[in-house]
Amino acid sequence: MTVTDTRLSPVGTDPLAGRVIPHRIDVRQSLSHTSTMAQRGLLKLRHNPQHLFDVIALPVVFAVMFSAIFGGAIAGSVGAYLPTLIPGVMVQVAIAASVTTGVQLREDMNKGVFDRFRSLPIARIAPLAGSLLADVVRYAVATAMTVVVGLAMGYRPGSVAGLLFACVLVVAVAFSLSWIFALMGVLMDKASTVQGVSMLVLMPLTFMSNALVPVSTMPGWMQAFANVNPVSHLVSAVRELANDGTFGTQIGWSLLGAATVLAVFVPLTLRVYMHRA
């Protein structure tokens, strides 16, 4: 299987790998170019650590604020509420971090960064896919920071192995959702518009779920939405893993949802990106 890019000269020097590449770029070369672009994204984080500010600050703000607001009302105390809260915050923060992927993508496109990449003899999908892969680090930092904050507040997971698997699951789902926001970044013309529309989608998904409060306390119509909300399935899966160390059906639903999102939005995003690039 090969990927043809008519913008490339028949033979050119690949500045990323230091070798000559032909007019047709195969899958192996596309993966290599994507890996190089992902390394570029990691270097951006290294030289601009302020890009990690949101994934470091949000876990602290959410955990402290929501525990103080809902802890006594729902569980009777903050300590009793933490097994419910920390998995919910873990999911909320990671999903919120995936929104930034689309915003930063649009900012780079507006600055002409991707226009410069088009002049390079590389796979045209590499800048986009590499950027999304690099953001996996942000999701991992958000997840780890939530766990650290929870432990500092007194949260004690029932299974360390289950907690680690839960973190991996959250990062994987956040990566799949980032393709939705990447599509918004490619389609829309302003970063502020991407952020506004993304938050409009994100808020109902994260707050109309079982992340913070029991679904049974919600109005009937909201319960119906929360019960089918994929965020609720993910939160339930994380709680089962971290608190009980059990592998239930909620994990399967979460993985199925992530796979479905990838199957739909990866080719759609790439098609729109390739057309606009």
C-alpha cells in the first residue's frame, strides 16, 4: 500500500530522515514521518512547558473545588466522596485536554506552519497525525496529576494495577476523542471558534454524566441521557478498575466507543485535512 503525493518532485531529499525518497510514499515512510512530527511536538512541549499548565492546574482546581462543593452533600464527607470524585475528575480533565488539540491545530494552520510542511517531501498526513500523537503526553500528564492530587487528599485506590490500567484507558479514549476536535480545528477558521464550539459539546458530555453526582439524583430526561452518555461508561469503567480492581463490561463499552470514534473520525479528519492542505 502506498500514499501518493502529487506535490512532491519525482526525487527529493528527505530532510527529516536524511535519505532520498521517491515520488510515492509507502506506509512505512508515512509512519516514519509521523513519528518525526510527533517528536517535533514533544520538543515544543519541552521548550514551552506552559502548554502543560492546563493539565497540571485543572486537576487541582477540579478535585479541590468539587470535593468541597459535593463531598458533604453526596457522601457525607470529603474522604468518603473521593472514590467517586477522583475517577470522574480523571476523565473530565483528560477529555478537556483533548479539546486543546483542535485549538492548537487551528493556531498552527493559521500561522502557516502546515503550509511550510507542504513544501517538504514528506507524507501530507504526517504533520496532523504527529501533532495528535504528541498530545498523548498531555493526556498522560493530566491523568497522572489527577491521581497525585487524589492521593494527597486522601484517596486510596483499591487496586494499584487496576488504577494503572484505568489511566491507560483514559489516555486511549482521550486520544480517540482528540480526532473529533481535530476535525473541528481543520474545518473552522479561528481558534476561538474551535474552542467555543468544542466546549459547547464538551460541557453536556462531562457534566450530564455520573462523573460528579449519582445519576439517580438527576431529572428523568437527564438520567436517560446520562445512562447512554459514553463519558458515564468510561467513568464507571475507571471506578471499577481503580476502586475494585475488577474488569467489567463498562471497559468493553469504553473501548468499543473509542474504536468507533477512531473508525469514523480518523478517515474523515484526514480527508478534510488533505483536501484543505
